[in-house]
Amino acid sequence: MVSKVLKKMEVLRGFIQIPAENLCEFIENSRLPCVTMLNGNPARIDKYGRLWSSYLKNRFPVGTEVELSRIENGYKVVLNEGEQECLTSDTRQQEIGFNSSNSEKTVTETCSNAYFQAGTICILNDGILETEAIENNSIDLIVTSPPYNVDIKYETYDDRIPYDKYLEFSEKWLKKCYSLTKDDGRLCLNIPLDKNKGGQQSVCADLTTIAKKVGWKYHATIIWNEQNISRRTAWGSWLSASAPFVIAPVEVIVVLYKKRWKKTSGSRKSDILRDEFLEWTNAVWNFSGESKNRVGHPSPFPVELPKRCIKLFSFVGDVVLDPFLGSGTTLIACLETARKGIGVEIDSNYCKLAVKRLKECGILQQKLII
Ligand SMILES: C[S@@+](CC[C@H](N)C(=O)[O-])C[C@H]1O[C@@H](n2cnc3c(N)ncnc32)[C@H](O)[C@@H]1O
């Protein structure tokens, strides 16, 4: 076993440099480079003795001491228990940028009446239209997937209302979120392109128009090719031109901003890697959706979605809001990327689920107290 303090490049790029003096003991008779496993995830050791795995990317904060050991089917890395108190040190918080913007106060105050708060993550059990806990002009980035009005059986919210009422609700929350956002803040809105359940509607076009009406400015639309879904519910007229139905098996992420696209506030530290930037700025994203059963919520998105939005459109230490938190996915992405996160969710059972998922992701070990 070897103890190791993680450097910034190790955290950002997702590797651990095995100290030269321990290398022989660690690789035994293997020839480098070689493939292996790390905590059950695919990994490889390159010829310089660096243990790489996407599992490691942004998993532990910079400056954390971890213990790396050899196990039967590869390697295991764990947080060094004795080091946990160090995670609250000013040094480490500065390193990841948590002290570098003036927005900590906002999150702390917001969280004084929160359902849950740990470090820089907080959950408000409230409706987004009703909540008064978030200060105006305080949010750097909103990443969210609102209800789609497609008759999903949520615990509290009625997801089957007349389309004009749905658009009225959309206008209200888009307006509220506009007030909460900083002048150089952004909104990543995950919605369907269109829908045919309960009548064909151009959801993306309608919500984009409403967002612009309440003040948001349009930047781009990302197509999310969910790969594993079929949105087909009927053929219309089978093998006949009389009235066939067509539907694209994709969703979109509409990217909007408040006043200025150029972001000047915040730490100005980006953590996106070259390959990620190249791939993600091509606005057709291919990755699978999330399983309802696995998460325990009727419509979760995968962590990959908010994680990409956060790394592309915000700086390290920024404040990210999800006004429709659901099972807490956006906050998991905040935890993984060292952003402050606020989630608003109307249903207390979903808040409970979000807390459970955050704990499984190690939120209580992070101790990012501000
Ligand atoms: C599409 S789901 C969000 C799923 C989330 N992205 C996830 O990964 O779990 C929408 C959520 O908004 C919640 N909701 C509905 N109306 C709300 C409101 N007025 N304020 C806050 N949350 C609301 C619902 O309970 C539901 O959990």
C-alpha cells in the first residue's frame, strides 16, 4: 500500500502517478503498459507508471491524501481516513477555487433553511415559483430538465395538464430563473424536441420562444441522441401515407444566457480537457439515458448530461442551480466537478432520494465547508 497526495493534473486528467520507489512492488511481473482494474473500473498503467482510469477524473479533490493498494483483480484507491479533516483547509479550498468568487455567502444563506446541506451543496424542498431562499442575480449556471407534460406519474406534480397551462407554467418558472441568474449567467434547458403523446406539440420551439420572450438570449441547441430510447408510441397509419406518425428519438439541450455570452465573473478557472472540449462543442451528443428503476425516479437524466454542461459552461467554484432537482443528478455532477450546487424539488420523497444518492457519492466525506 502507498499513500499519495493528489496533484491538480492527476485529479483533472484522471490518473495516479505510482511513486517510482513503489512501482516494482505494485506491478509485480506485469510489463508496462498494461490494462487493469481500479475499484472495479477499467484502468491502465502507462509506461511511466501512471495508473489511468476515467473513474479517477475529478473524483477526489486536489490535495487529498489517498491510499493505493494492490488487490486480487487490480488496484484499489480509498481516501486516507486520517486526512479527511485536511479537506476543510483554506489551502485546498483556494486550490479548487471555492474562495475565489464572492458567491459563497449566497449559498450559505440559501442553505440556512434547507432540507439538506453539506459543504457547498444544498437542497430546498419547495416549489421553484414559491421559494424565496435564493437571491436574485446569484446563479452562474442553471442546468435542468423540467416536467415534459407527458403524463409521467410524479409523486406530487401533475404531469398531464392542458398544453396552454403547461406553457403558462413554463413562462413563470423561466421568468423566475431569469431573475435568479447573474448577468453573465447561463441556462441549459433539457427538453424534448417535440412530443406526440396527448397530441403533437413543438415543445422545443415553444419553450425557446417563451424563454426569449421573458428575456433569455439564445445561444445554441444541442441534440442529445439518447441511443437507448424509442419515443414511438404509435405508427399512425401503418404503411400508408394517409396519416403516418414520425418522431425523432432525441432530446435537446437549449443553451441560453441572460445578458452577455462572455463570462467574466467567477474564478475563471476551467477544468474541461482538450478531448472533452473537442467532442462536446460538436452539438450532437451521443450517450445513453438513465434507468428509472436503477435511480428510483420516473424521469432522471444521466450524470453525464449536467456534467458536460457544467464543465463546458461554468468555472470551477461557480454556483449551479437545478430548479427541478428530481433525484439529485445535477448536484451529483456539482460534487464531481467542485461546483457549488443548489437544487429545488417540490416533492419531499425525491429530496430524500437525492440525499441518499449524494451520500452514496461520498458527499459526507467531501467536507467542503464554507
Ligand atoms: C423531469 S424531473 C427532473 C429529473 C432530474 N433531472 C433527475 O435527474 O432526477 C422534474 C422534477 O420536477 C419536480 N417539480 C415539478 N414541479 C416543480 C416545481 N414547481 N418546483 C420544483 N420542482 C418541481 C418533479 O417532482 C420532478 O421530480
